[in-house]
Amino acid sequence: MNVQRRILAVLAATQIVGALGIGAGLTIGTLLVKDITHSAGWAGMATVVQVIGAASVTVPLAKLATRFGRRPALTTGWFIAAVGAFICIKAAVANSLPIVLIGLCLFGAAVATNLQSRFAAVDRAEPALVGRSLALVVWSSTIGAVVGPNLVGPGATVAHRIGVPALAGPMLFSGAGFLLAAVLTFCLLRPEPLAESLGRTVVRSSMRTALPHVRGPVALAIYAIATAHAIMVAVMALTPVHMQDHGAALRIVGITISVHIAGMFAFSPIVGLISDKIGPLRTILAGQALLIAAVATAGTSGHSEVQITLGLGLLGVGWSTSVIAGAALVAQSTYGDVRPLVQGISDLSMHLAGACGGLLAGIVVATLGYGILNAAAGALAVPLIAAVATALRRPKVAEPAH
């Protein structure tokens, strides 16, 4: 097995177990906060603090990768997330909002680590295979991410046996998954992907070094990623609460989130291939069109569990299409030891946009309703579509050479 294939295999394995933990937590975090506060408005804070947690570790992990390599950076991220999952269990037992918010904040490190893993996949990739290498690692998340939300029932059973609240049960699976991902990364991710891609030992750098590179196609790619993530987080965060308020069983909520997460990851290889073939910008346009179709479907679903599940599935596919193409464009447009830092800026922007989307989602749903939330989310895509369409009129400037 050559070096690149080994790296991809290890990253794929860690994504499976890590994504299982993320999938379990995404479903439970919102419901756990709502259970403690008895408020749909506060429920949106679960996603907000997770995104804030992801944002707060994104740049430090990127700096750690630049100085020491991907392996210690990814190991650290998974371990922080495991600590957060176990704190959430403690919070459920204590019925404490401050403790659960701290736990969910640390839990967010899993999302940041999951995202940085996809960049590790392209450190040694051939330029013409960047999209496909990145997408393969994203796709590997499918198994764990789809299974994770459906651990609500088994988690409740385990929780009952060990004497903790039912909603804390899935967090046990999350913590175990994150710990296993940390161990696999630390023990098996050799040789160091980033050091090999640079052809020398990674060096110390700073975010100031990276900022001048955030322009042109890189800036547009970051804008696309942030917009897609804001739309996805805003709608996804409050969907479990909306469904529960309309009488949907936890099992149905879990299935809906599973379909959504399957949409986020399952079609990644196809998206990567399309991005490599037609270019990232055209692929971003397709992703934004899917996001608009998704919010139109979910926002008009009413009491229809089938329609809202379809809408969440489209939401996942639209997110995947936009984010994979955007990440490929960032990777293709940056080089050397500055690349991890620019990627860190990209992920930071993505998380901050998601935090804003999740924060506003709770307020909008509590005051104006779920339908208005979807309409507002869809409106975010319009300026981006205009910007990408304008860039495509200057293909030599907008699209990097393969």
C-alpha cells in the first residue's frame, strides 16, 4: 500500500468512529438543552455552543498542524471532544444548563477535527485528484454519522442500566467513539501527511502569514462554505424541536436526522468527481440550488414527516456539494506551509457562520415559526449565487489550473 492510500485508509477509519459520536450528539444536544430549560428558544443554543466550540479550536488545531503535523493536531481534537461528551453526561445527571453548555462546547471540537481530517487527505494528493481524495474521507463519515442518530433508543437503554437520564445515553457512545478516533489517529496516521506534502519538517507560521492569501477564488470559496454551513445549521438545529412539538416520536426524529446526515456524506465521492470534472465553482452553484430546494421542501412540510425528511435529505446533499467544492477550491488555490492556516481560516469562518445561523434559528422559530426560518435561510444563498455567476464570467481568474 503506497503512502497516500495508507493515509486515506487511516483517515477513513477514524472518520467512521468519530462521525458515529458526532451523529449521536447532534440529535441529543438540542433535546438535552430543551429538556433542562423547557424552552425551544434555549434549545437552539445547543448547536450554537457546539459551533462556538468548533470555531474556538479550529485555528489552534491548524497552528498545531503547521508546527507539529496533522497527527498530533487531529489526536488532540478528538480527545477534547471526548472530554466534552462525558461532561454532557454529568450535566444530564445534575440537570445543569451551564455544565451541559460547557460540555457541548468541548464536544464541538469533534466537528472541527472531522473537517480538518478532510484536508489531511489532500496534503499528498495529485492536483487532479484533490476533489476525489477529499470526498473519500468525507464519505467515510457516512456509516458512523447515519448510525449515530439512531443510537437514541439503545442509548436510553444503556442509560437506564447505569442510572443516568435517558438523553445522556447516546453521549456514552459519542465519548467512546471520540476516544477510539484519537487512539487510531495517534497510533496509525504515519507517515505525517503534512510534512510529506511539504517535503520538509513543518515550520512555525502565523495567521498573519495566511491572511494575504484569502482573496480571489479562496475568498469566494470561503464565502460559499460559510453560507452553506449557516443555512444547514440554522435549519437542522431546530428541526428536531419542530418535529417533537408536532408530536413526532424520537425514533422518527432520529431517522430524519439520519437521512440528513446521509445526504451530507453518502454522495461525497460523486460530488468530488463532479468538482474535479466541471470545476469547483459550477459545483458550488449546484449545491446552492439544492439548498434552496431543501428549505422550500422542509419549510412547507407542515405536519408531514415524509416531506420534512425529504427536505432534510436535500439539505444534507446541498451542504455536501457546496462544502466539498469550496474546500477543493481552497486546497487547489493555496500551497506550502500556509495551506493549513488558510484552511483553518476557512473552517473558522464556517463555524462562525454556523453559530450565527444556530443562534438566530432558535429566536426565529420561537417568534415567527419554522417556515419563516427556512425562507430566511434560503435567502442567504441568493447573493452567493450572484457572486459565483459573476466569477464564472472570468474563468481564468476564478478557476485554478489543475
